[in-house]
Amino acid sequence: MKWLWKNKRDEENTVIRNKSHLVTKGYAQKEGVDFEESFAPVAWLEAVRLFIAYAAHKSFIVYQMDVKTTFLYGPLKEEVYVNQPDGFV
């Protein structure tokens, strides 16, 4: 596991918030050894265009959002083991 640190800044470049995330080292895995396939579900561009055209035709209001926790509690097909980082309290 690894800590990622980031400072959020305002227009004057003053730090307004500190953020940290503890992530697993998925970047250290090798395809064919640690995993066979990877997926990144995205919408087809044609489907998005069709949706926007339909919304414009019907005068719908369209909102955009980003969901960051979509697969947070998704079922796992196999067990995952994680080591606690050195010095973690």
C-alpha cells in the first residue's frame, strides 16, 4: 500500500486543504501474472450523442455528474490480501 498526498489550492496558490489517500499498489501488477483482464466501463459515444439529441428535441434539462464510488462495494471473484505499510499507526 502507498499514501498519496495532494494539496488543494485557491486562485492565489494558497493551500486551502490537504488530501491523502491510502491506495493498494495495483500499478505493480503484471498482466498475465497477477491478472488476466482489466475493464474500464465507459459509455459509447454514439449512445451519448443520441441521448443529448433526444434531450434537446424534448427540451429536457441535462445534468452532468461524476460518480467516484461506483464499484466501492462491488463483489470480488477472488480473495484480495493487503499488507499494512511500515510505520502505520
